[in-house]
Amino acid sequence: MKGMLHVQFLKFFLSRLAVFIMVVFIGVTTVFFIPRLMPSNPVEGMVSQLQANSSLMDPAAVAKLREVLTQNFGLNGTLFEQYFGFIKRVVFTQDFGPSLSMYPTPVSKLIGTALPWSLGLLLTTTLLAWLIGNAIGLLAGFRKDKTYSRILEGIAITLYPIPYYIFALVLVIFFAYILPVFPLTTIVVGKGLSLQHIVSIIYNSFLPAISMILIGTGWWVLSMKAITTGIAEEDYVVFARLKGLSERKIMTKYVLRNATLPQVTMLSLQLGTIFSGAIVTEILFSYPGVGTLIYNAILQSDYNLILGTITVSILAVSTATFLIDLLYPFLDPRIRYK
Amino acid sequence: MKNWNLQLKIGVFILAIFLIFGVILPLFYTGNPIEWGKFPKNLKPSSAHIFGTTNLGQDTFWVLLKSIQNSFFIGLLVAFFATLIGVLLGMLSGFRGGILDRVITLIMDTFIVIPSLPILILLAGLLKGRASVLSISLVLIIFNWPWPARQVRAMALTLRERDFIDTALFSGESTFKIITREIFPFVTSWSLANFINTILVAIRTESGLAVIGMSSNEQATLGTMIYWAIQHQAMMAGRWWWIGSPVVAITLIFISLFLILSGSQQYSALRRGK
């Protein structure tokens, strides 16, 4: 029996791993080929931009510039060589060369500064939205005939379909223009683990975080309510009630445990969508995360930075999804690997 | 109409208003509503321009209608093809099984996990905001077919075990006929729900791109309208009609679509006698 379980787990693990590798492969390949299929040549673009800024340029210097840029963009050799060079850099060294708009800061360093901001915002808001949403959904589904359940569901139905960025925009209009309580751009004061620094980070992240939590919560309330309503009609819940267990115990021990499982799978499926919402939210709030970095990179045609940020986001989201998926069998006592 | 619940009624009512305003009314407008400098700039709402004019000298009301029209066009186009491709592949995958099923499953799981927005931003960024509405729709179709495919595959898997499929197989029906005649009727109501949901997702993704100037800036969609309003400091200057009208419109459209979606689910549950 034990051996069987191992085989089943291995099968589950391998199928997830295959998806993970495919995601990384397709993602990185797409990121590699899209710019190369574009009609505009990044090297010529940069050269003409520089020539426009400084009218007199030595032809020899231009030729040298062209050579250096081609080298920097990884455009030397055949397409095949370029592709493997790119894969090698992405997988092993994470070296995307220097940023061109903030020359000569390496792209990896810029991403390193932005990543904690994005991860902090994403992790906190996703977790909070998941917890709050599931708690409300559980209550609303378990006691679906109460008035407060209807009201909570009504609020969730109104909030869920609104995209993050629209909600973010409304928050900006209210709390940064009409009532200037929160900042429009991020200015952090203090350093390290000081109270001032932490307060400043929370203060600056507050509006983007609130918009992401409120909208995220709506989805979890709705899905949790649907699941809970179904479970509350199951025979074992009826039996528990006949046995004389308290409602509270039935809700936490019987319904909650069974309803949480599909919500974990759902979380791993929703991660990409949540991340996409976060990018736009970051840009609207000029929040110093990866989303804003991607945006600035595109505005300034910073080729290396574009490739770097987008590759890193694809890697980050697919790794997180993979990890949540692996967590699932450990949460399910019935051990059903599928 | 008798069994319609409140959600369905409100949803259909709001959507019908927007369809009339966005699809039918623009047909009566001659000329191009997004042309710059046609009217005096920044007029407040009045009887001549009910939503005022923009900083670019356009009549806000007609820009809004044109935007609603284009956004619906993208939504409907993407929803139709994504649902069609997804449902067909899902049925095929679930019904045939074997290697074909594994390959399709792997591809759709991959597309579900991959974060689409960074790739869309990359594409749009390199096109510098000059992507056409059609090319944006095409990319959205590529990223949206796997969701229905996944669900329909699961439904087809259980249907395959039913007796009537065996009967059809033994009487020598072709795969295509079994899928379209025997399996499809069971997934129609779900496909319809998915169709509505994909309209919502497509409009949401396109306007998300557009708000940050990564869609087709020269076309009027609800997202690009917000983009231009932000670019021209409509908020700072207190030109609420310019920024406010697309925000309110998009919010109401999304809420109405979602109400129809959840209302129709309750409606069909009622019809099944639950």
C-alpha cells in the first residue's frame, strides 16, 4: 500500500513538473522570439536615438557603438546560437546585461531592488484576500438564509467583476486627489529595520494593497460560498447534526476542512491573473515594483530590462504555482493525487 | 421571463442599455468621434455636449459610445472564438483520450499557468501602442481558449462512459459526429456561461493594457479613453466627466455581465428542480 502511494505521488509530481518545465520553456521562448520577429531593430533604434541627441558623431564611434550594442543585446551569431545563449543566461546566470536607460547598472540589480516590493505586496494581499474571502464565504454559505449572508454576497458580487486597476483609479481619485491622505508616488523614508522605515513602507503600499485585497476577496467569497453550500447538504453534515454536534463544530471541523482543499487548487490557478492585476495596479500607483519596472523599460525602449523583467515574472509566477500545487497532496488526508 | 431571478433581470437590463447605447446609437453618428479639435476644448456638460468635451476637443459622449462599441467588439470576438476552440478541443481531448489527450492537457495547463499580461505588454510595447484591435483580439484568443477546454474535457471524460456513446460508437459514427451531436448538447449551457465570462475577461484584459497605453491608442476603447484622460491630467484639472464616464461605464458593464452569469446559473439550477 505504501509503495502504491509513492508511485502515485511520483506520477503526480512528474505531471506537475512537466507543466512547470513547459511553462518556463514556452514563456522564455516567447520572450526570446517576440522582439526578434518585430520589424524594428533595437540596435539601430538605439544608434539613431543617440545620434539624434548628439548631432556630431564619428562614423568609427558609431560602428563601435553598433558592435557593443549587438554584443549587449546578445544578437551575435545565428538565431540558434542566440537562442541557446539566451536560455543559458536565463537558467544559469540570470544575467541580462546592463540596463540601457540606467547604464551601467546591471538589469539583475534593478530587478533585485524591485522584487521585494512586488513580492511583499503580492504575498500580503493574496494571502489576506484568500483568508478574509474564504472566512466570509464559509459563513455566507453555511448560514445562507441569514440576512447578513445575502448582504455580504451582494457586496462580493458587486466588487468581484471590477478590475483591480479601475478600483485603484477610484481610490487614487478619492484618497490622493480629493482627500490627499495617501501619497501619489512612493517616497520611502528611513532605512533597515527601523520603525520609521516600516511605517513608511506600509503607508506607501496602503492604497495599492487595499485595492488588491478588496477585489481579490470578492472572488474567494463567491467561490467559497458555492462550495460550502454544496458541502452543507452532504449526508455526513446531516449526520453530524443528528449526532448533536454544535453548529460551530460542524462548520469548522466538517465543512471548513473539505471546502478549503479546492480553494488551494483555485489559488494556484488564479495566481497568474492576480499577478497580471498587480502589474497594472503598480503602474497606476507608481509603486516601485517589477510592474513599474516593466512599464518604464518599455517606455524607454530598454531592451535588456524588458527581457529581464518579463522573464523573471514568468519564472516567479510559474514557480509559485508549482509550489502551491505540490502542497496540495499534503493538505488532503484522503490522498488523491490526480 | 417568469422564472427569472432578480440578478438576471438587473444584469440583462443594464447590459441591454449599454448594447443600445454602444452598438446601435453610434450608427447614427456620421464622422469620426475620436477626431481631435472638432469642438472647443474642456467644455463642461451642457445640452449641446451632454458629457462635455475633452482636452483634445472631442465630444465625450460620442467618444464614450464609440469606445463601448469597440470594447464590446473585442469582447464578443474573443469570447466567440476562444469558447469555440476551447469547447471543441476539450471535447476531442476528453473523448479520444490517450496521447492526444495528454498533449492537449499539457498545452492547456501551460497556457493557464503562464502569466499572459507580461507577454501581452511585451508584444504591445514593441508595437508602441499601434497594435490593431484585431491583433490584440487574436492574442487574447490564444490565452483564453484553455479555460473552457479544461472544463469541457472533464465533462467529456464522464460522458464517454455513458451507454449512448457506446451505442453511437458501435453503430459506426465518426468522432466528429459523436462530439457535435452526442456530447455537445450536454455542454451547451456551460459553454454559454463561459462565453459570457470570456467577454468579461477579454474586455478586462484589453482595457487593462489600454489604461497603461499598451493597446491601440489610436482606437477608441474604454481603456484607451481612460488612458488619454490620465495622460491629459483630467483628474488634476477636475474634468470628472472625461475620466468618470468610462470608469462608470466599464464598472457597470462588468457588474451586469457578472450578474447575468451568476443569475443564469441559479436559473438553470431552478429549472433542474433543485
